[in-house]
Amino acid sequence: MPVLVITGTGTEVGKTVTTAALAAAAVAAGRSVAVLKAAQTGVRPDERGDADEVARLAGAVTADELARYPEPLAPGTAARRAGMAPVRPREVAERAAKLATEHDLVLVEGAGGLLVRFDAEGGTLADAARLLGAPVLIVATAGLGTLNTTELTARELRRRDLEPAGVVIGSWPAVPDLATRCNVADLPEVAGAPLLGALPAGAGALPPADFRAQAPAWLAPRLDGTWDAAAFRAREGARLEPGGSA
């Protein structure tokens, strides 16, 4: 898996912290890693972007960014309003392919969800993944509403002949409610792809050394981790029988 594309089911779902965990686990496994942010929005030139945050948390990774736009909008809209050139899917694919010649693993992080537009022609992260022939990891929320957005994302990937690599829960709460616990079983079913990890809420606030030490425990072996989906489901999944109590 030299290139893995990471998309979210929406914004603020834990995509960047999940990308950092993937990078940290791969580095711990002895792999060289590059992280490519396709389009960074809402960040000034002198501020740290998502790729920089991944490097801060994960350690020895190559951080790369194709374009940066000042307003926190969809990349195509942000580029137009700033009077700047948009990012094209082919540019994302070409940069990722080049990084793949120099690293064992390239993580391509999108902006927002799968179909957020990069340019006026409607180019998206899905188009870049298609050009790369790369699998796409879905980062989803844990609670109520996640089943719909996760299934829509997985269906769109398959409609485009792209492979959903699996689902990672971007932020697992310390005290999950019933819907959240039920989603442990339901998420892989609606996605038609395995649940490959769950990051604890607040993981991105850990000191980098602690983040790197703990990251493999949040991800399945397919992602260079030690996380066990069956054990997680037994521990955190729904414990209520219909009509019963906890």
C-alpha cells in the first residue's frame, strides 16, 4: 500500500489526527512516510497547516502541501475568492506518485469530505485517488448520524471503482452513548469495509511522545497497529438488549 488516501465523512471528524496516527504507527514499524495535504484552507502563510500538525505529532515524516488558501472554505471556493490557482486532481496524483518513489508510504489527506471540490471543473479527492489507483480510508464520527454519511461515502467510492480500505473512528468518547456503542457493529456493515481503528477523544492534545507511543494501539494490524476490532466491540459495543438495561 504505497499510497493511502484519507477522506472524512465531513469536516472536523478527526481526519488530521487520524493521519498523524497512521504516520506514527508506520514510522514505529520502520517505514519511511510522507504526508501530502492536497489543499490547505483557513491558514495564513505563517501558520502551521495540517501536514505540519501531522509531522509534529508523528515525528520523522516528510510533510508536503500543494496549495494554501487563507479562508476556511472548500478549496475551489477559497481559491476563487483569493484569486489564486486551484489545485487539480492530476497535480495531487503527480505529487503523491513522486513522493511514493522516495518513501515506503504516502498518506494523502483531503479537505473535508470526499466530494469537496478542488476547482471550477468539479475535481475532487476521489478523482485524485482514481488517478493514483489508491485505496481510500474513511474517517468517520462515532455518534448519531454517522451511518448515513459513512454509507454515502463508501457507495460513492464504489460507484467510482475505488476501494474503501476501511473505516476509522476519528474520536471515540470516554463515555459513549447507546447510538455510539451500536455504531461499532453498524459502521462496518453500512460501509461494506472493516472497522480498522478508533482514536480516543482528545488524542491530538497528547504530548507528541505519548501520541507516538500510543498510536499503534488505536489502529488495526493492516494499518501497522495492534488494535483488535473484536476486542473493542466486546468492550465498547452495545451492551443493551432490546427492552433491557445496561
